[in-house]
Amino acid sequence: MPGHLIVFEGLDQSGKQTQAERLRDRLIAQGRHVQFVSFPDYSTHIGGEIAKALAGEREFGPDVMQLLYVANRYEWRPALEAKLADGWFVVADRYLASSVAYGDAFGLDPAWLFDIQRFLPKPALTILLDIAPETAVGRKRADRDRYERDLALQRRVRESYRRLASAHDWLHVDGERSKDEIAADVFSAVTTRLALP
């Protein structure tokens, strides 16, 4: 049977990594094969350029930044396709919708951002963990990158994510609640929407 790609999206500090890891662990406990991935992957050359740009060491325009993010995901394409073909679950902390939401917030064309990612594996389910930008600031006060420090940008990103969630039938989760409540809702939706036995 083909595998399933499950993606967590949302602002920084929305709980994406925490919930992705919880879902991974619960699926593994059921005896399923699971690969966890997180984007961007800073360990690659392209990921290294992204990290330098976010730290202010590079000056790339919004289009170049999104092309780097997309290229970083394409670096993972063969590995993702192999796992999915073998019937694995792939649980991702960020994926193609991040480029659409952030790119849209910078005035880039969402249709173009979707189009340049059309050869990447498609998510079976995308989960938006929705929090206010002010909540993100409260959860991480130090070492914020240039995107995280820009509250006006974060508000635009949130609105873009919300439009995407509505248009594409994502699971829209209130990320302001407790970790346990969120995890319960996520697992229930994954089981139902993917018709897991």
C-alpha cells in the first residue's frame, strides 16, 4: 500500500515540531513505519544558505528565498518518494505550503509558488496549527530570526495560511490550547481522514 505524507504548518512556535513528533511516536507505537522530516534542512548546502539569510548574513530577495526553500525540499524528493512507495508514513514539520504562505505575505504569486513545487510528493493531509503572532513572541523571546521578529509579516503569513486552509480542506487546529488537546485532535483527524485501520 502507498504511504501517507502528513504535514504540519503554521507560524514559528505554533507547536509544529512537538505535534509532528507526537504523531510520529504514536504511529510507531501502532507498529507503523514512520520517517520524520523538518524543513528547511539546514544540513545541506542550500539549507546552509537559508540559515545565513535568516541570520542576516545574506541579502536575498523574497523570490530567491522561496526558490531556496523549494530547492531544499527537492533535495529530499528521492528519499520521500522512496519511503512513500514503500508504504511508510512521512511526518513533516513544514513543507510546500510554507513557501506559499510566506511568499504570498511578501507579495509573490501563490500560483507560481504552487507550480514550482508540483513535482514534489503531495501531502495526504496538511494540518495548520493556528496561533496569534503575539503568542509566538511569548513562546520565544530570544534568538528570533529576521522573519520571526517582523510581527506585521507574521500577521500576513497567518492570514495566508488561513486562506490556504479554507481553500484546500486542511485540518485547521487551534494551536493556543494544551499540547494534549491538540495531539488528541490531530490523531483523531489523521485516523479518520486517512481511513486508518
